[in-house]
Amino acid sequence: MIRKLGSFEKAALLTNRHAPFNIVSVLIMENAPSPDAVRQVFAKLQIRHPLLHARITKKGRALVFEDREKGEFHFEVVERDDAEQWRTFAEREMAYRYDDQIGPLFRVVYLYADGRGDLLLNLHHVIADADSGMNLLDEFLQLSAGAALDLAPLPVSPPPEDHFPERYKGIRRVLNISQFAIAQMGEMFAYNWQTRKERTPPVRSGSMGKIAAVILPEDLVNQLARIGRSKGITLNSLLNAAQVLAVNHHLYASKPLPMRTFSFASLRPYTNPPTSNRDLGSFVSMLVYTIEVLPDDHFWGLAARLHQKIFRSLKSGDKFSAFLMSESLMKLFIRLKSMRMGTTALNYAGNVTLEKTYGAIQVLGLHGFISGIDLAPEFSSQARLFDNQLWWDFIYLDTDMQAETALAIIDEIIRILEQAV
């Protein structure tokens, strides 16, 4: 046995057994390593990171990561013939369903020709979050550039909850979770009542996740961040608010009504001791907020209200309670199969740790996607700062909207942000 699964990891496992739930990263490179070199590097990384050669089994009543034979993983090389070719493969990898009882729980697809390479790294969400996935790409690039990296197997971090603050352990944990659960259920019932006559997005099995991507220029991002700082509003809240308003406009006819949006928090800095990004595992908390879109709502007003909700929630410790409740929440939604978890979701990762160059390798771009599932919000996105630009990747379901609608929402988001400065 490697270790037991944590609460969010068990939620990710449940989700994947309902519908594929993967992290798919796309690394765009020039002077890229050869396919053979890429395969060799991931073989080394599989030795370094025990969860890259793990499967999931039960030991008694506990779900655990169990060691399996090393040196075996899916590696696919495709001749790269188009700069946009990676999009088709990203959507395919988002829809790939892992057999978690067999493993391994990662795949590599490499589009390569004439020194240009698009690397697609597919990680089952049960073994990785955004922080550890980004570190894995950084280690891949270091090794590909010839850097000396200790390849001895790393010790495996325990589940996050083993190192939570004391008030989230023992009987105090039960009390805090109960208070959080009651508040969340009350908010959900109120939301369902207030929106009972409004459009209800369907839950349809067999939905396929589709993607879109934009890059916001440095000048716009800097202006938004500067004005946001002067108003005490984070860039995360600004981006989330713009997404909420755009979805409200295009999918809900600009009606004043409550909307449910997700924001995500890494728990790695808050475990004791803090958990390094090099440690694979899902150390992320998923928090949902109900925000009222008011008549003729102004972007900055909505962003301020959303920021206050997120700030108060994180300060009160909701990130720990939400993490501990994640398995129960997914069980509920999967069992009911009657409602979506929210309207929008944004995972903002901030500045990524990747360099622009690793030896001769040039990193030209970085995209990231999470599999779209039928229970997920209608419009979700992943955003990060790279090369002083905002790389913003969007996910929607083909059963929810056509590509034209998704692109119209994205255009609206950009228009809202440009008008805000």
C-alpha cells in the first residue's frame, strides 16, 4: 500500500466512475525533445513519483493507492501537422475513462514534427491537482534539458486531512463540518426556491466536453490587477465575476437572479507542515458561492460582492470543511442525477512556475482543462498567468450549447473586462 485516499481524492474517484474526470495539460514547445527522449523522461518520473505507478484498491473498508508494476504507461506519438491539432486530442483525453483498479493513472500523448512538440499530459484527478501537475511539467522540462534531478522515489505525503488544523480533527471536526453543511444546505434550498421558475440546465449522460481558449494581453491584465488592488478585489474574483455576468447574459437573458459559481483553493500552504507541489495528490478544496445578479448590475459591484463572499469564506476555514465534505457532496449529486452543481466555475492558478526556456527548449504556450461532466456547472474555466499574459481555457458540454454560443460568452467576458478599465 502507498497510502489511503484523502477526502477530495475519494470524491474524484467517485466522479470518474460516474464520468471521466481528468486533468489534461497541453505544453507547446519549440526545439522540443524527440519522442524517444520524452518517453525516457516519463519513465524516470514514474519511478520518482509513486502515484504515477499506482492503482486503487480496497483494504478492508478503506480505499488506498497500491503499488503496481513500474515501467508501463500509455505513450502515444502522433505526427504534428497543425498548430491547432492539440485541441482534438485534448477533447479526446478529457473523455478518456481510466480503469482505476488497473492503473497507471496517467497518459502521455505527443504531437511532434520538425522540432515542434505539443505534449498532452493526462492525469486522473485522483492523483494530481493543478499545483502538482504543474510541478510535474516543470520536472519533465528540467530533465528534458539535461538538468540533474534526484530520481530516487519520493516519500508520499499523507492525505491532507492528516495535517489539518486541530479544530478540523476529532469531535471538533464533526462540529465544524455540521455547521458548514447546514449553512450550505440552507443556501442551496434558498437558491432552488428562488430559481424554481427559471431555466433549469438538464443533466444528460453521454455529454462530451468541448474546449475553447483565449489569451488576454499583458496590458489588460495589469490594468485589471491594478484597479482591483485599489478596490481590494483579487484577480480571481474579477475573472469569476466577468464569467458570471456573461453566462447570465447569454444563457439567462440577463435576468436578475441568484447564480451559483465555484472557486477553488489549494490546501497545500495550510497543512502542517505545508505540502510541497512536488507531492502528487489532490490537495484542493472546491467552494461554491451563491451570488445575486442584480438589475443592471455593474461589473465592479458584482466583483466586490463576490470577493467579499470568497474572502469571508476562506477566512472562516470553509476551505477545510468543503474539502472534508467533498465525498459526501459527490455521492449526493451522483445519486440524485437531477441537478447541476452550479452555473459557472473558475480555477485560477495565479503565476505558473514554468520558465520560458529550458536549455534549448522554448515553452511557447500552456493550456489546462478539466473533463466536463453532466453534473458540472454549465460553463467552467481554468486560468493562469504565463509569460505575463492570462491563458484562459474554457470547458462546456456539447449537450448544453453549440460552439457559437460558447464563443459568444467568451467574447462577452472579454468585452466586460475591457470596458472595466
